[in-house]
Amino acid sequence: MNEPRSVYMPLAGRVAVVSGGGKGLGRSFCLALARQGAKVVVNNHNPEADAAGRVVAEIAAAGGEAVADYGDAADPGSGQAMVAAALERWGRLDICVANAAIGTPGMFHKQLAEEFGRVVDVNLLGSARLARAAMAVMRPAGFGRIILVASAGGLHGDVGLSAYAASKGGMLALGRTLAAEGEARGVLTNVLLPYALTQMTEGATPPAVGRRMDPDLVAPVLTALASPECRLSGEYVITGGGRLRRASVVEWDTVFLPNGSDLHPDQLHALLASSGAGKAHEYRVAVDAFNDLMAGDTR
């Protein structure tokens, strides 16, 4: 008789919380984490629609364990409540996925301040609240995996999406900071920058491209970052359509300003071109970049 095939369950016994987990990418993340053995707190605002409840039911039907949380990421207490739900149900928290996000398109000079603030509050501050609550549990435990779900818009900017780009750009800096603060305590933080067809992106995605942008194609990268075997921290990982790129923030070679009190724009153009023609340098944290800039010849 054939032996039963072993099931790959690298997250067995682990507990995860996923904000914005009821639809799109979040749903794919929750299902993938549960498929690998994790118990999952599925957060999604709007209990009337009960997207979180439906994902919980999917996980339970497949033999997994999950609970729904209906907190709004803009609520100052939402992050703490999600972490508390994990601790109350399973007594631990190992994986934190800060995924909840909204986007309100509009040119910067026309967008209402309230609209801009709402996007930043949900995307950046909501993620920070969740990560803070998770970090407070993970550091004493000596283990944790935090994944902030950002966007290439935060890396490069995008026309008509100033609030979204600003909020996601803030998550990039937050991710590097959390990585530097948590590594010595076994808490690794990485930033995932996905391309996927979701409720937020489907209106602006051509059908031919959308067919390749299944959120399920992003989930394997998420579960790899969540694994106890993952050794990465402080990375920016771009993925979508079955493809992947490493991204980073770099500074090019140092050049010296000419003597004198004035700098002509043509001189500035030339100096930047000279710097950009040199080698790209990556730094772990800002102080490393500062020390490198100020090292050597003082002139």
C-alpha cells in the first residue's frame, strides 16, 4: 500500500494576525497561512458584509482554525484589539501581517485634507498600531515575523495617488526601522510590495494584465517571509504575476561642493550626474549613511 504523502506544514503551531484579511490579497494571505498550519486572526472592517467571517469559514472547512475581527484600522485601539484576539484564543502571536489599506485617487492640490488624512490614518498609522502591539508581544517571546504590505507607489510615487503613495512610503521607512530594532530579539520585519488584481486596483488594470495578477501568486512570498526558517530582515520584496524583485533605497557616490557661497543650477546638475555615475550604496539605517557621507577627506 502506498504511504500517505506528507503535508508541508511549516507554520504548524504558529499564530498569525492579518489586517484587511477579508478580501483580495488579505484573503489569499489568510488562506495560505492557514494552509501551512497557522491559526489566523482574520481582520476586516464592515461586519455587515462579513468578509472576515467568510474567510474564517473557508479556513475551518479546510480543517484549519481562525477567528474574525471586525476592527477598523483607523481606530486607535484596533491593533491592540487584533493582537488581544490572538492571545485570548491561542495564547501567543508569531506572525503579524499589516495589510489593511484604502486608496482615494485625486490630484494632490484638489484632494480634501480629510480624504488625505483618512488614507494615511488607515494605511500608515493603522499598520504602525498593529505592528507596535505585535512587537510588544514578540520581543519578550524572542520570536516574531512582521510583514508590512506596502506598494511600489510608495517607492516611486504615482500621479493622482499622493496620499496612498505617501502612506506606503512611510511604511517602507517604518519597516527598516522595525527590522533594525527587532533583529537582536528574534523579531524580523520585511516589507512586501505586491502587484495584484484587487478591489482597489481592478478599475485601473487592463484586462490582459489583470489575468496575470492573481493575488494567490503573491501569497507564497508572504508565507516564506512568515516562516521560522526565514532569515531576511529589512528587505523590500516586489512580487506579482509569478515574478519577484529585490528593491532598496540607495545613495550614490559622494562628491564635494565647490568653494564659494553660491551654486549655479548647472553646477548642481553636473555634481548630481557625477554622483549618479558612481556606485550605488545601501545602508542599514540612516546613521550609517550619515557616517559614510562625513567620512574621509574634510577639505
